[in-house]
Amino acid sequence: MSHWYLIAYDIRDPKRLQRLHRYLSRRSTALQHSLYLYSEREQSIDELLGEMQQYLREHEDDLRLYPIHGPADIWAGGGQSRAFDGVYPAGKEKPGLLKKIVNIVTRR
């Protein structure tokens, strides 16, 4: 069973911000510019956080980690809701409310 996390960050230095963005983009699903969905399948969250330390400065930056049950726990709407495409397992649809909202927003 894999564990899921939302990872959010605010990095002050543009170079470190870009490096962390590239690092997380290879290991997780970008939902917004500084918000990622991470599945603990190939690497434990402790290992991931350990590797992320090289991009962070404790007194300048902010990193948040939110454990969730899975992608179905996330509600999304608007143009960036397409980031959720492909996140759900094959054969499973987006949760009812999320699906309705995505349908409403994409009809415009």
C-alpha cells in the first residue's frame, strides 16, 4: 500500500526554487507551481525529505507536508485541475464532485 502526501513549498532564492521544482517534478505530480502530489512507492518520504534538505534554508524557506489517503481526497477546479489527469488508477474515475466541477469549468 502506498502512502500519499501533498508537498507545498515557498523558497526565497530563485536558483534553489528552480532546483527543487525540477527535483520534485521528476518524483511526483505537479498540481500547481509549488504544490505536488507524492506517492511513497519507490522512495520513502523520509528519504525524499532527506534529499530535499540540500535545496532548503531553514530560516528562509517554508516546506509543508500533508499526508492524505489518496488523490480522491483532493478537490480541484479551474484551469489547473487538468493536473489531476492520469493521477487516478486505471478504470477509476475522478470523485463525483471533482468530476462535476472539472466538467463545468472545461465547458467554458
